[in-house]
Amino acid sequence: MALTLSEDSRDGGMVVVKMSGRFDAAAVAEAEAVLLPRAGESGVVRIILDCADLEYVASAGLRVFLQVVKALKEREARLYVAGMREMVLSVLKMTGFLSFMEARATVEECLA
């Protein structure tokens, strides 16, 4: 299943992006086109990735996550991930990505 992204802006500079499918090399261009411009916006303080329907993340997807984190960090903003399936969570743990991303069980917890 190809990656699909849907964006929902919230008050207070928060952006929620629902990710569904497989985040692999074929999906990098689409993900960069959605996430990187938002990460560079001065009013955005938090990007929340709703990963409840994200089935898989490859190293190419991790590279995009890293780009987003770096862009947000320059403005002291943060990247949150919510509702990850066990496979995605284990990849983020194994690679050390959870040391610079905030992980929560639900989007609502990320918005709090």
C-alpha cells in the first residue's frame, strides 16, 4: 500500500499529519513536499505525525524524519509521533530516533 498523507492544522501552531501505508523510498518525494515546508514555517511549533495506519518505515523514511526534526529544531519546535504500530515503534527505538522525537500513544496526548 502506497503512503498517503493528510494534513490538519490546529490552533497554536500545531499541525497533524496522518500517515497511512508504507513509508519507503517511493514515498519520499511526497512526504518531503508535505512535511518540509511545514517544518520551516515560523508559526509551526509542533508537527504531530499520526502513525496509527503507518504499516512500515524504511531507511528512506527515517531520513525524511531526520530532515523534519532538524528543520524544527532550528526554531525550537518539535516533532511528535503518535499511535505507532509495533513494527514502526521498534524501528524508531532500534535506530535511536526516539531520543529526538516525542512519542505518545495518541494524537490527543501530543496536542496536550
